[in-house]
Amino acid sequence: MNRLLSLLPSLLLATPAHAHPGHDAGFLGGLAHPMLGADHLLAALLVGLWASQLGGRARIAIPLLFVATVGIAAVAAIYGFAPPAIETGILISMLVPGLLLASAVRAPLPAVAALVACFAWMHGAAHGVERPDDANTAAYLTGLLLTTGMLHAIGVGTGAMLRAQGLRVAGSMAVVLALIAA
């Protein structure tokens, strides 16, 4: 215990080394970015889980819609077309799917698509605004979209393994995590 306490001053005075890949402004930075933010990570996994719960065409259509909308919104934001209250929209994009997953709401696919497109627009706009100034935009967005798609696939796959009750529990946990992240 004394050894651990003796390390405390050095931990308090240490500065970050910035050695993780999130500082890359190209493809690797785009790949890493969704994994480094709890908001994007949670929202992407939730979209996959929710698509799995809905079943049928939603398992593919909803994640593809999210990825495409993130890409379009990111480019729009890079060119100055970002909506107001992005952070509020991102919080809502974690809470609403979590609540719908927890309550096993069976909404029609067009309604789900409209909600998911709105959520994806907020995430895409945030990523466009947060894009490093020196970024290779095409490489960065390619990495960002690949990781987002992978997170959706993990959500869909996990959802396929969980029973209905497990998906409801996952939705409830996501709501708690979203509130903590807020």
C-alpha cells in the first residue's frame, strides 16, 4: 500500500503522452474515433441491437441507413452545414433507442428509419465538426464509417444471440450509460 501511495504524486503531476491512435488525421484516426467516444460507441451498438430486435430487413437496412447518413452529415458539417444543439441530439440518440429497445417497441420500418436518420445526422455532424483540421477527409471518413459499420454488425450479432429479455436489459443498461455519459 505504501508503494502505491508513493506513486500518487507522480500520477497527479503526469501529463498525457497523446500516444494513442485517435490523434491521427487520416484513415487510422477515422477508424479509432468512434471507439474513443462513449457516445458514438453506445449509439452505434444500440442501432445494431435495435435492428436485430426489429428483425427482417431492418437488420441490414437500419445500420446501412445510419452509416450513409453519418457520412452525408459529416461532409455537410465540414462545409458549414451543422445543426444547432448537436450534443443534445446525440444524448437523445442514445436515450431513445435504449428506451425503445428496453420496452421492445415494434415500430414500423419507415418510422424507425426516420428516427435513425435523425440520430445519425447528429453523430455525422459532430464528426464533421470534430474532424482534425489537417485531416485527409476521404481517408478519415472512410475509417470512421468502417468502424461505425463494424459496431453495428457487433450490435446485430449480439442481438441475434440474446433472447428478448436480454435485449430489454441491454436497452435499460444503455439508458443508464447514456445518462452517465451526459
